[in-house]
Amino acid sequence: MFKFIGFIAGYYLFGFFGALLGLFIGSFFDRIRVYGPGALNPLQNAQRQAVFLETIFVSMGKLAKADGRVSQQEIDHAEAFMRKLGMTPEHRQKAIAWFKQGTEPDFDIGPTYQRFMSVCGQTRNLKQVLLVYLLVMALADGQFHPAEEALLFDIAARVGYDRATFQHLMDMVLNQSHFAGGKAPTSAAALDDAYKALGVTKDSTDQEIKRAYRKLMSQYHPDKLIGQGLPEDMIAMATEQSKEIQVAYDLIK
């Protein structure tokens, strides 16, 4: 829409070259409108996708090693995570290598996150999806190990989240996991979980609840995430999170 407006306005004001400039500027705003702030042209997303993949699987390896040893259960969880994502064979091979790299005792995660922030740091949705995926991985055994929790807070700080903001996100993801499978229980406790899953309370107004729900669903919108650099074979996980959010919202309604 904006590119056509820019083209017409540019041509009317400055002629042919103004039309080209207006088309370029309009295309930029169209990308922001569709994919969100920080979006790139889809053809320029290869670097972000590669950096995102490396960051998440190195971090998963680091999380698995956080308590001092990598259990078979954690390896199984990582493999199940890859299967759930429906990763391409090429991405799967790279993911395994990065996971093993992250489990090395002397591996320093700092340079990984410096690179992530330099390439993906301006995309809030991509940063949040990264943290959510790591939280889901850490919750695979049903609880947070203290060393895992400490590492997650450290990672969150590296991508610009203060402790309170990340704690809020952690609480939301933990309660969203109660609605996995698409079926919500109808107990009073489940309703409390549903409010927490959306980041609201039972005292929030209908408008506040609806706004929180729409914001979360927008953050997991496939087109927006792909436009910001999330690899397409990782969209399935975002879709799963949006389903849990939908079930929680439906229960509140």
C-alpha cells in the first residue's frame, strides 16, 4: 500500500526519480507494517536465520550442561525439539554440532550473544521467541534447575531484558505450558493459570485482556517472524505457543 502511495506522491512532486525514491521508501514502510519493526527484505534474511539457529542450539547445549552433566533425557528432549520443528536435514546436522559445542565445559557463550545482538538485536519479536524457545526447552523435564534458571537470566540480560521483565515472561511461558495439547481444564486453578499465561490478572478489564491476547498473538504471527529472520522450519514451535495462548484466552472468555 505505502509503496504505491510513495510512487504516486514522488512522481507528482519530483517526477520520475521522485517516483523511484517514493517507491523505495514506501516499500520500507510496507515491510514494517507486515513484518514488524526491524524487518528486512525477505531476500536479506539468510544471515539472521543462520545466527538465530546457531544461537538457540548453542544455548540449548549450554542449558543441558548447566547442572554439570548432560543427561540422556536432555539429549532426548533436544532431539524431540528438532523433530517437532520439522527441521531440514541440513539444519538438523548443524543444530547437533552447535548443541555439542554448547555442552563443552569451557565454552564461552558471550561471543555468541554479541553476534546475535549485532545481527538480530533490533527485532524484539525475534529476541523474545529465542527466550521462549529456551524456556520451553528448560521446562521439558517439568522444572527449572537452579543452574538453568541462573543461565536463563544471564542470557535474558544479554538480549536486553531486565530481571523483572524476564521473570514476567518466564511466568507466562510456564503457565502457557499448562494449556499444551489444545484442551483446557475448567477448574478455578486453571482459570488463574490462564490469566497468568496472558500476563494479566483476574482484575484486568476486558479491554486489557483482549489487548494482551492480541499482542501475544501478533508476536507469534508466522509472516512477521519469518520477515524478521526466524527460519521457516522453526515456525511450528511459534504456532504451538500461539495455540496455547488461544486456549488460555478462550477459557477466560
